[in-house]
Amino acid sequence: MINKKYFDRLVREMKKTDCEAVLVAPSQELKFLIGHSPSAGARFEGLFVLRDGQYFHICPLLSEEEMGEILEPALVHGWSDGEGYLATVEACARKYDLYAKTIAVNQFARAFHILEIAEKGIMQFQSGKNLMEEMRIIKDEEEMENLRVASSYADEVFSELLTFIEPGMTEKDIKQKIQDAFSKKGVQGGGLVAVGPNASMPHYNRDDRVIKEKDLVLMDFGCSYKGMMSDITRTVFVGEVSKKQRQVYEIVKNANEAAIEAIAVGKRACDIDKVARDIIENAGYGDYFLSRLGHGIGYVGHEAPDIKGSNTRRLETGMAFSIEPGIYLPKDFGVRIEDIVLMGPAGVEVLNSAPKEIIVL
């Protein structure tokens, strides 16, 4: 069923734009609005939300019964594989006065569907990414508390990992431990684990390296609690830490802490990024800080506001985002330290309490 709180937010934001409706394709964003999202696939499907608060859903016949149980059956319009989806989209466009109108589309819609509909002249489209993010960029008290709980679970899992990791196990073993630890808390979670030189790849996505003595282990993970996400990264060392690793680690830690110290309501996101980036550049590692400083977090793991050099948006109470500087030395090692920061009603809150000093297992 429609989540009225979030639905009303979307309609308010939509009225600030020139679009007549928003198409929300299957995704976490759709789940955010109606508490459910079908699996994304090759068949066209999505919820249309109009400026006046009306809505309807188009889906393949395969999903029609299920979606009719979640929404009002009369508002669910199914299409058959034999007929194709375009005729149903056109019929709905005429019924709801959307024919040839401009529709905002969320970032998870399939491009080939959007292109086909536009080529037929049924609807015109524009990006709805910012619109969808604006509706949830400011968290309310309930969402803030759920963010706090999700982050506390991540901290607890990190503590468990410190007594679990040892030479001989694989990255996959640690990833499984993270999933299992979250599962025991009644939530879904996971993340990436990169050992040794694999940690030089910020979004490393394999899991077969075996931990050896004198390896480092970078772990980036989180969970979802009542719809709000957590995200934490810590880098630990097995056996010993080399002089170079210690130096890089302390630079990253200083960048993390200085950036957090600089956060305040009214500060620009780009200025926070610059604080951390200047520390890393002045230490001679600027070319190895490959990413933005942070990303927003909430119902989706990566959302607005981005904490990056090109974002001049000023920070506001209710925003939540990561601070995650890193140095990534190709074929050698990488270090990242990530905390979630919440702009709470009483001030800046760092939601992660897991230790950041060098840990040698």
C-alpha cells in the first residue's frame, strides 16, 4: 500500500517542477513509496504518480495479481507479452491526461523502454533523479533513529569480526560472516572485503584471496533497519603493520576526523570535501584519493547529498551522509575509513563508534 508520508513528500516536490508525473521503476525507491518492489527485469513496469496526487501502476500480466493486492486493483494496468507494453502505456497516458506530456523518470528505469515510449510520441521524459532524492534528503525523527540503530548494528558486527579474522581464511569467509552476523540481529546486510593489494581497488568485487600474515583487510559493509541503511568501512592489519601502511593509515584517519570536525549546518558540501582532500594532497597522495569524500544515505545506500568538490549545496539539519577518505596505491594496498554523519536536531552526530586507531590482529 502507498506510504502516505513519503507519497505526500513526492507530490510536494513534484509541484516545484514542470513535470506532469513521475515514473518510479522497480527499485528501492519504489519500495520506499509502496513497501514493495517487483524484481527488475526486461519487461516494462512502474508506478506513475501525478501532480494532483493520483497514481496508477503498469506491469506485465505476470505481476498484475500481486500488485493488485498491494495497490487498488483498478489502478493496476497489466499488459501481455503477446500485445506488448506500448499499447497499455498509450491507453493509460490518454486516460490520465499524460499523452505527450513530460514525465520525470527515476534512475532505475530501463533506457530502452523510455526511448521506445518517447519515439512513439506517447510521453516525453526528463531525469527525475534529483526529484526522487529531494523527497528523502531530510530525515524525520523516526528515520534518524532508525539510522542510529542501523549504524549501531554495523559497529557490533565490526567488533565480532575482530575476533573472527585470521590467516588462512578467504575474503568470502569474511563476507559470509558479515551476512550471518547481521542475520542474527534480524536484518539483512553485507558488503565488500578486500585483502592486501585488492584493497587498492575501491569497489573491488571478488572474494577469493586468502589472508596471509602481514596482510591488511579493508571491510566496507552495512545493513538495512526499518528501511534505513548503515555503511561503515574499517581497515585492519594481520600480524603487523609496515611503516608505509602506518603512514598512509594516519593520513586517512586525519582526513576523516578533520572533515567531520568541519561539518556544520550551512557549510557547503564541497568545502567539507576540500578539508579532507587538502590533507591527503599535502601529504603527497592526492593522485590516489580516487573518489568523492562521501555520499548521502537513507532508504538507499547511496543518495543525496554527495560530499564532493562540485556540490555547492549547503548542509541542513536532517541530512545524513558518509565521510570516507581513502588512499589507494595500485598493486600495493589501500586504506579507507568511513563513518556515517547525521545532521541531528542537537547538532552533528557521528553514528559509528567503532574504533579508528590502528588495529593489528
